Amino acid sequence: MEPDMEDRFVDLLRHGAVVGNGRFRGTFDAPLSPRGQAQMRAAVAELPGSGGYSLPYDALFSSPAHRCAEFARELAARHGLPLELMPELSERRFGAWENRHADELPITELQRLWGDPEGFTPPGAEPFVALRERVLMGWERMLARRMAFSLVVTHGGVIRVILGQVLDISAEALLQIEVPPACRTRLRVPVGEGHPSLMSHGGADPCGAPS
């Protein structure tokens, strides 16, 4: 069903699976795997116009990371859409945990991260409070553009922060929201009074499928 354009809409699309999954990927910019590329194309394939010239979007925003921007550039070129790369949409920097599997890390530190994401910061990593501040600055900047229907290609951590703002969810509860590869989340942004609301959350692969 096509959205009622009296309101504005934003789709948040997480990048697909990358080469060598299962690691903390912050600034370590591994490329999409062939499966990840297919996941992202499938995530927009059901949208009106995807088989022809145009999609319903009037603007694309993307993290500068290769695993996001590669697909965003492809989509923008194919459908003649403006694209803006926004550093605010980058994934959290994980410091000493970059490109490491969870089972390589001290279990006590992982438990502290899951239990108190605001209070515990991995060695050399970006604090959660700083992540939230920059992501929400980017979110407000996008909303100020007043586009009717935007696609945002970004990361799981960024999507969780935006959902936390929209739904007023604590940092601890955000970690219970699964954002699998190529998960597409739709938000409604009222024109005038009112707060954004969550319309849907899912992806080309079922949420919870291994990445």
C-alpha cells in the first residue's frame, strides 16, 4: 500500500551482509558480500516503481561507509535520485574491538556493554552518549530538509538510536531490538504537530535470520 503523502515518511535500511560477518564492524569497512548485495536489492524490490524507472523516494541519505554508500550510489544512479553522504550516519567506533568476533573478547566486558551501554565504553571506542548525539543531529538535519519520502542507508547501531528517540526507549532496551542485514524500517513523520511513529520493521530475510 502506498503511503498517504499528507505525512512524510522515512525508510531506514541497514546494509546487507558483509564479507567476514560476525565481527564488530564500526569503522572497519568490509565490503558487502554477494549475498549482502542481493539482500539490499531484495529489500527495495517490493516497492512501487522498483521494476521501472523510479522508486517512491525523493531523496537518499547514506553513511559514507562502503558497505552502505556502494548500494546507495547504485540506487541513486539507477533512479535519478539525489544522494547525500552524511558522516552522522556512520556506525559507532568500537576502538580496540574493531574487526573482532565477540568470542575473542572478555565475557565480563561484553556483559557490561549489554547491561549498561551508556555507562560502559569499550577501550578506545566512541561513548554511546556521543554516538546518540551525533546520530540525532543527523536525524534532525534530515527532517529539516522536509522531503516527502526519504531512504536512509545506514547501520544497525544508528537505526537503534533513531528508534530509541522515536519510541522513547532506554539504551539498555535498544539492544533488544534486532536489526538484521538489509532490515528496512519505516517511520511516519507527521506534518505539523505530532511525533514520528513506527510503521514497520523487517527485511528481505526474516528478522533473526543469520547474517
